[in-house]
Amino acid sequence: MSMQRPPLLPRFFKPIAGGPNMFDMREHDWKPWRAIFSKAFSTEHVVSLIPDMVDETMVYSETLKKFAEQKQMFQLDLITLRFTIDVIGKTILPAANDADRNAHLGAQRGYNALADCMLNQIRWHQANGDTNPFEYLNLVRKTIHWWNGRQMDRYITDELSKRYREYKVDHGGERTKAIIDLVLQSYVPEQLGLESKTSGDDLDPSFRAFAVSQIRLFTFVGHDSTSSTICYIVHLLHSNPETLSLIRREHDDVLGTSLTDLPAILKSQPFLINDLSYTTAVIKEALRLFLPGACSRAGQSDVALLSDSGQKCPTGDVAAVLTVHTELQRSPVYWPRPDAFLPERWLVKPGHELYPIKGAYRAFEIGPRNCVAQGFAMTELKVILACLVRQFDFSPAYEEFDSLNHQTRRAKVTTYRGERAYQIEEGAAHPADHYPRRVSIRKRE
């Protein structure tokens, strides 16, 4: 059961990916592609991407500085989404050659067809749209989804065609581990053979459609949940000053105290990121409390799940088994002080009361269909925190936002578990109202 996705999942991903993809494929189709795409997220390759992560983080930092200088309230999630889509863009569609190595989506600085259409597609996405019969009457949503999909497909197809032509000229040359190149490498040898370099002027249409769907998928999963996680880390750190002080102290100890020198240090010594053990604990604890994703598997007639009381729960051939991570990772059955933000859980030794129970933490899921990019995501988050957590102070702005948007006229402003920054579904789970904040440049002692 750990290998199969439920049949409803492709309907959820159709507006986002446009067709069958790594996330919703059946087992026999998924296995070979998992092996191919794993190369893009190997430890060695992820470390080589740190300089690009640093460059994009510096652009993000400049955006935050502008909000600080203007003393302006803003929605942190919205600008972070554009930042994280630029980061994953360099992993999926990097510049084709050294002369153009600085090319990127540029979503932080302006319009980009792939980035903006993906962001808009997610805003118009409805998770239960294909199970709600009335949704078929929403022609506006369908039209917007069609238009965004068309623009994304055109953008990606142009890039694929350009790379394919280059590959035909020199298919024996060195290739990157970018998603687009891995897709082409899986296709071109079969088309070109070992001796010929001219076996068709363009990609096979069916393969091209498949490749476009994979690139759309990785564009989505590579930015959406990361933005949400950044917002919740900011939220938790600035709600827990002692933890904020500890993570800043670790960055001083490991990376030095000069913020001016930091980008060059991270680029020349990227493995220093692996020494940020407390930062890693902060990220894992934030993901435990505010996980942005969920997981589902297809039921099977010969598989039953056991409840905590030992009762057998048949899954059947038609059941969709959904892991509700928010409840699992806050359950007092598995977690002492489940609602407390305690990064120390991830630093204590086995036998300590806070030591996590095996299987209770599933931020990237477990088993053969776990997240292929979890190493990339953790590295990206550590780079971002290393560059920003000592530079900025964030303050809450929900009351100001609610006042400006007349929310206070309601009988009661919505909260969940005492949180105004409760999670809402918009692709991944994001903080409500895209997390309004104010930011200031930190005055260092």
C-alpha cells in the first residue's frame, strides 16, 4: 500500500501539473522516474546549488530591506512565494551554458510566464473541485486554469526544444543534473542511438507533454510548501525569543559574525551548512507543528490498518488512506507537550522523554514514496535562515491587517488552536491571509 496513490489524486494535480506526473503515477510507471529524478537531489548536487540559493536569498533580503525602510506592512508569504519559485527555477531550468549562467526566472524582480501563471493557477485551485459537482459550473475557474496551463506549457516547451537541439549537436557532452536535462537524457539516447545525431527535429509529442507535466510538478512542489515553512519558522522564532537568541548564537559560532562576508563564506564553504544542528532542529520542529502538506495512499483489499487500540481497519480497493499530519504530529499519544515549540526534541538522546517516537514524525513521509527532494528543502531552509535570521526582526501585523480589511466588524476573528496564523489550503497549507507582518533591520549589539 505504501507504493500506490489513490485514483482521485490525478484530479487534484491536473490543473497544476497538466497531466500524469511523479506524484500521482502508479507504481510501475513511477519507479524508473524516481531513480532518474533522484540524481537532481543527491547530496553532492544539492551542495553545488548552494551558491545559487545564496544569490536568490540576497535578492529576497533586498526586498525585505525595502519594506523595513518604508515601514510598511506586507504579506510575507506572497513575496516569499516569488523567492522560492526563483530558487527552484534554477534547479529545474538553469541557464544552458556558462555565458548565460546568471539567467533565471526572475520572479522576484518582475513577470515571468512560468512563475506567474503557476502562482495564479494555485490561487484558483480548489482541492475538492473534481469531487464537487457544482464546480463544473464554474466556467471562470476553468478558463483561468486553461489559460495559465497554456502559458506554462508554451514556456516549458520552448525550453525543452532549445535543450533538445543542443543535445542533438553534442549528445555526448557533459550534462547537468537539472530536472530538464535529466528528462532529456532519459529520452535522447533512445531516439538518437549510439551513432546518429539526427533522429528527428523535435521531441515526440507524447513525450514532450509528459516532460512538461514533470517540470510543472517540480515547479509547484519545489516552491509552494517551502514558502509556507519559512513563514512559520519566522512566526515561531519571533514568538519564542530564547530560541531566536540560540539560533543566532549558533550562526555566529559556525559562520562568523560578519553578515557582509557571509555570502562569500557560504559559497566557498557550503558544507558549513551541515554544522548548523540547532538550526536543523528548529526547522524540523516547525515542520512538526505546521506541516504544509499531506499524504494519501490507495487502499488494498488485503491490507488493514491497526488503530492505537488494536482494532483492524480494512482499507479495501476503493479507500483513500489519508495521513492527517497536523493531528499525528501534535498527538499527546506520541509527543510530550505536543503543542509546545521545542527544538530540543531533535537534539536529545534516545531514552529522553522528548526523544521522538519512530514513525510519528512524517514531514517528508517515510517509505519508498517519501519526498525525493527533502535534502534540497532542508538545505535551502538552512541557507535562508543563515542569511536572514540575524539581519531582520519581524513583528506581527494581523490586528492591523484585520482593521484595514474590516475583519473586526465580524463577531469574532477566526483563530484555530489560539493561532491567528492558522493554516489554509492554497496548494500547500499556508498561513491565513498570507501572513501579514512588519519587518525591521536588526540592531546588533
